[in-house]
Amino acid sequence: MKIVSLQSVGLGATFPSRSYEGINEPYVLKVGEKLKDGRGEELDVTVTEINYQQGDFDAYGFEIYTVHTSDGHIRVLPADKYIAEWSEDTDRISHDDIGNDIHGFLHGGDK
């Protein structure tokens, strides 16, 4: 099984609205989709993989999600602050969804 998305627990981020207050929305990360900044605008960075890790980590000491992105970064999120959506449907996470250029880069590309 693979993680296909994460959603923050609680109120999440406040995105501006046409009213003065703004709108509280959960922060959602989905494999194959772009990240959003704090204002709800899409960044030019796509989520390529999400993993769950548990155990005795020297740096963290608790369960975490690692979010791998197309810019080569790994974002570390505390597992108790996010709800994961798992799927056995590996076709749902196809290489075309995250871009063939990323798949080629990760797997050696054209040699």
C-alpha cells in the first residue's frame, strides 16, 4: 500500500478570501499535485512520494511522514498532525501523474 495524500488535523492554514477574516482550510498534500504556499497559491513543485516512518529517530523521536518533491527536497511532517489516505491501487500513482521527466531522472533517464 502507498500513501496518496495527507491532510492536516485541525483548522489548517488560513487562506485569504474576499472578506476580511480569511478562510481556514486543512493543508492537503497529494501525490502528483503541486504544493501550495501559505496563501493558497500553487508552487512549481510537485509531490512525488509520501512515506510513513516510525521508530526511535535521533532527530525526531516520534512517527513522521516524509514528503518527497520534484525539487529534490524531503519535507518532514509529524504523523500526529496529519491524516493519511492509503491506497492499494498503484495505478492511481502512475509515473504520468507525477511527470515522465521526474520518473526518467529518478531511474537513470535516457542513456
